[in-house]
Amino acid sequence: RAARDFHTKVCLKCHSDEKMMARNNVFNVAVKTYMDSYHGKNYRLGFPEKVAGCADCHTAHSVLPASDPASSVNPKNLVNTCAPCHPKATPLFTKFYSHGEHGNREKFPILYYTFMAMTGLLVSTFAVFWLHTLLWMFRGFVENREKQALLEEGHVEHHIEDGHKQYRRFQKRHVFLHLLVIISFLGLSMTGLPLKFSDQAWAKVLMGWFGGSANAGLIHRYCAGITFVYFMGAIILSFHFLFVRKDLKGNVLQRLFGPESLMPNLRDIQDVTGMVRWFLFKGPKPTFERWTYWEKFDFIAVFWGMFAIGGSGLMLWFPEFFGLFLPGWMFNVATIVHSDEALLATGFIFTVHFFNTHGRPEKFPMDFVIFNGQMSKHEFIEERGDQWKRYEELGITEDFKAKKTSGVIYDFVIKGFGFTALCIGIALLILMVLAFLGGGGH
């Protein structure tokens, strides 16, 4: 470790001097691009022994330009140069851009357009859903004030007979899968964000809590494994819904686009329009079917996320395997996609999803339906009035009546877990915001 750290520090001292590099006609962004890489982020976090340093690729003394046949970074020598860290490196693997700049369109067009596409996805998604959140926050606040004023004037709130009785919204398997989602997502966030924001002091502290980057990486991969488990669980439940369940009528397409499905349909256009009208004080607050449009978006986003984050994550997890048939620059692309898609996921969950689920006025400070699978009849009719009407027409409302409420001990433990998870997410969000305000996140 000492030798590697020493060599890297010696190199960084001069190569970080842009004027000196320009004066000597030397590549002047070597330090920046190194620090932006996985190797550099680990070095910055204080774990240089876990990654390649400058001398590992360029050697300590015989530093020659890539055009020199004797250079360690000459294309013909790259397989041998990479081999100490990546024993199964191939010529394709060595096509990796060790100093790739996603901001340099002329030299690295693939990286540039990948970065621009991901940036466009982030900006557009956050713009739409943060606006949706702000409008809902304000409209919900006004509605609560109006309700309170009516109660103070002596108006009686609409009474629902047996409104306190509990009805089942989620099965135990759904609750279990969501617990896996929470555990894996927070684990991935807590071990991944320190790399994304490696230039922040809190990132070093957080990485230290895990015992270093090696331990954090191990936890990250365990949590990724849990993610694949719950994703496969969702796939199995989806096939069961479409092809096996006996209580649902209709063919596959009717089930896929029916009211019990999480697949978007024409009804969602009506719901979106109704919510926007309510936001703008142009109409009443709509009631919903079994699934709202924002819940469907959350579900569909998991599939995109598994393709983007999961696919890129697997490439970065097993680079030598994928390097057998993919050019090395694909790992640069995977790094951009993995990093930005993870930023989108964490930012979305800790802001939009937290508000939609827990932060809206009628649910604040927390909605526990996903933890015990139950909701009151009053809540059911108020929120999912159209679903309740459909169930009444089918004569099946009592089929969903909870046989027993969750126990006191279970409620105490699961609510403690839920609040802890919520607090961790909010704390990570605050750290992310502070990092961006301070110009970090590189």
C-alpha cells in the first residue's frame, strides 16, 4: 500500500498542475479523469491499496508515451499491464478508456452522448415529478385547512359505517417483497453514494463505518443479489396473476390491462387529468381504483431500473467475463449509466416516492399499509372509492375483510423499522443535496 500510495501522490503532484502540463504539452486532465474513475474514487476515499494507482499502469520509472512500443500502455502491451489486477483480461477488455472524458464530444462521442442522454432522463423525470409533488403538497395543505375550518364551524365529517374496520390491501408475500426492497435499496444507497460523492467528507465517514471500500463493495453486491431475488419474485407473481389466478376473469390481455393490474391503461389518463384539475382548483379530488398512476410508475420503473442499473452493475461486477465479448469502452458506458441511474433512483425514492407514500398531508408522517397489508374501511373508501364500488358490485368486499389485525409486538417492531428506514433515506437525501450545493458529486 505504501509504495502504491507514494507513487500515486508523486504523479498527482505534478499532473494536477494544469499550467505545467500545458507548458510541456502533456495531457492535462489525467488527474481529473483518474479521480472520476472507480480507481480514483477509492483512492480519494482513503483506500489506495484496493485499486490501481498511476504506477500500476504506467510503471514507476519507465513512463513512456503510448506510441512507444516499450510503453506499458502501448496497445500491444495492455493485456499484460492489466493482467496483475485482471488476470483474464483480453484485447477487447483493454479497449477501456482509462482516462475517458464524458464531456469531450470530439474525443469520446459515445461517452458524451450517453452522459447527455442520462442527464436528459434525470432532468425530465425530476422536473415532471417534483412539480407534481409541489402542486400536491400545496393543494393538500389547502384542503386540510379547509377541512379544519369546516370542523371548527360545526360541520360533521362524512360518517362511514364501521369505518374503523380493517381490510386487506396487500398479501403477506407483497409485504415480504417490499421489506426486501427496503433492505436492499438502503444497503445499495449507503454503500454506493460514498463512491458517487467521494469528494465529500461524509463519504469517507460512511465508508469507514463499513470498514472500507472492500467491505462496502461486498455489502453492495449482497444487496444487489437481494434485488435480483425480489425482482424474480415480482416476475413470478406477475405470471401467476396473468395465467394462474382463478378469481380473475377474462383472457390475458383483459387481465393485463384490467383494474387489478399494475400495467398502465386508459383509466390512468383520466386519473392524471383529475389530479391536475384538483391541483389547480378546477375540480374535486378524484378517487382511484386498486392502483394509482404514480404506483404504476413506481412498479414499471423497477423493470427499467433492473435493465439499466442491474445490467450495468453486472458488467462492472464481472468485467473479465463481459470483456470476453464486449469492448472495454462499454464499461465506461456502464459506469455512466450505473452512476446516473442510481442517482435518479435514490433521488426519486427519497423525494417523490417518500412524499407520495408518507409525506402527503393525509398520510404524514407515515403510511404503514405496506408493512401490515391492511387499511381501514374509511381510508379504503376515501382513497380507493372506485375499487370499493367495483368490489361492492361484485359482492366481494367482505372477502377482503381482515380476519385479525396485526399484533402489538409486530406493529411495534415493524413501525420502528419503517421509521428507521425513512430517517436513513431522508438523511442520505440531505447529504446528497449538501454535496450538490457544494459543487460535489464528481
